[in-house]
Amino acid sequence: IVDPTLSLGSFSASINASFKLYWTIDDIGNYLNKFHEHSLYIEKVKKFIEYEPQINGEETEVPAFESLTIKNLDFVYPFTKNEKKTLKGLDLEIKKGEKVAFVGYNGAGKTTLIKLLMRLYDPTEGEILIGDKDIKEFDTDEYRKEFAAVFQDYQIFAATLGENVVMDDMDGEDRDKIKDALFHSNFEDKYKELPLGLDTPLTKEFEKSGVDLSGGEKQKVAIARAFYKDSYYAVMDEPSSALDPIAEYKLNQNMVEIAKDRTVIFISHRLSTTVMADRIYMFEKGEIIEQGNHRELMELDGKYAEMFRKQSLNYLA
């Protein structure tokens, strides 16, 4: 209107350029305001990259397992304001081939003890021995190879079924052994539905033809990893939480059958899992308050017996 020499197209381009300039300056302002916040995140990343492992050892020869002994063990989680002990004064011995169960309510310290046995942490006080050697003496990578563990927060990866069991490429792997591991975890019925068998891609993240498993089926694949791996110890942290009672019973029978010479440690809230255990440790507030086999603890008529009776009411009908 003011300058007739300015065409409508030029006017429109000027307005568009003005808006672009405005948003660019606005973005720069926002980024400047967030520099301090981002610097805090960057500092955490730098610390993570520069972190040197504190848990290690030098001895690479882990002796054949005969017994595992825990002596006067205390533990407080590091980097927490609360210095309350998660585990207090634990003493126990696990012998070769034993089936051991850790039971108790949430927060009793069961999973924490497993993390210490696998050297994800070191005890605050006390020691964990294999034979007469402290596990701190062993190289962590070599030591952890002796554990086949199934935790509650297992993952299924966008890879084939076989690779999810082996947790590696299947090149040169014993395919029959992988199938046996899956069948022992009661995955056989689902396996028969898969035309590609062990080569079936899981999840649809990279393959439209990928298979999405149910919660119970995923758990069976995770459990198959423990059956597949040759190790001294099999650790099952709530291994049957997504399974129905019949599938849980079959799993327990298969575990006893295949792990005759292996030491198995169960953590479970379902006490039907613990009936078959050679020794049961009842945890409460970080301490072992009862121990024995199922019959002995029922005769003791303490916390374990009370917990078992409450759960058994769901099945009596």
C-alpha cells in the first residue's frame, strides 16, 4: 500500500522471511535457556563414559563348584541417602546339586542376594566363598559365565527364536539342543505353530512377518535360555509369574529332571514352586527367619506355613 513498486509476491515472501527469522531467533533463545539443563545431562553421560568398573578380579580359573558359602553378610545399596541395611547378618551354605528356594514378601532382600551372588554388587560386610576362595578374587566375566539366570525383567529381542535362546548368532550352534531347551520350558505347542521353527523372527520391529508372543510365551523363551546354557548355577527369579499353575507345575518337573547335577536357586512368591526344594530360606526385612525343607517348615508352623496355607486356599477347590 505504501510502496506501489513492491509486488504482492515480494510482500508475501517478506512476510514469510520475517516469520522464519522470528522463529529462528525464538528457537535460539529457547536453546540458550536450556543450556544449563542440558549441561547436567551431558555431565552424567561423561561420567558414565569415563566410569571404571569397581568390581573385578584377576583369577580366570573358576574352580568346579562344590559349595557356596555366605558368611555374616550385610549389604547397603551404594549411592543412596538411606543407609538402612537391605541384608543383615546372612549365613547360609548351598551345596552342589541342591535345589534352593528363597521366599518372602516383596522387599525382603531375595533378589538383592542373587545380585550379590552374581557379583553385580559386592557385600558391604561379610564374604561369599566358593570352596575356600572369596568370589572377589575371580575375573567377573569368567565368574558370571557359571550362572544361567532368568530375572523378572527379561527381554525378547527383534531376532529369530533360536537367537533369542542362544543370545547370539546360531552359526554352528546345536539346533537340537536349542529345541530341547524350548521344549523343556513348555514352548513345544507354540513351536509347532511356527513354520520357520528356530528361524522365526520375533516381534514386528524389523519384520512385518515377525511373531509377537504372549507374556507367558515370552517367559518360556527366557526360561529356555537357562536350560540351554551349561553352567554350575541356574537362577530363576520368579520364573513362572506369567504362567498358569499347570504350566508352572510342568516347568518345575522339567527343571528337576534336566538339572540333576546343577545347583538351582528359585525365587518365588508362589510357594507351590518351593515344595520340591531341598532347602527353603524364608526372608523377612533382610534376614533369614526360617530355613528347612517344606515338611520341616510346615511342622515349624511359622511364617512360611502361614504363607503357604493362605496361598493353598486358592487351589483347594
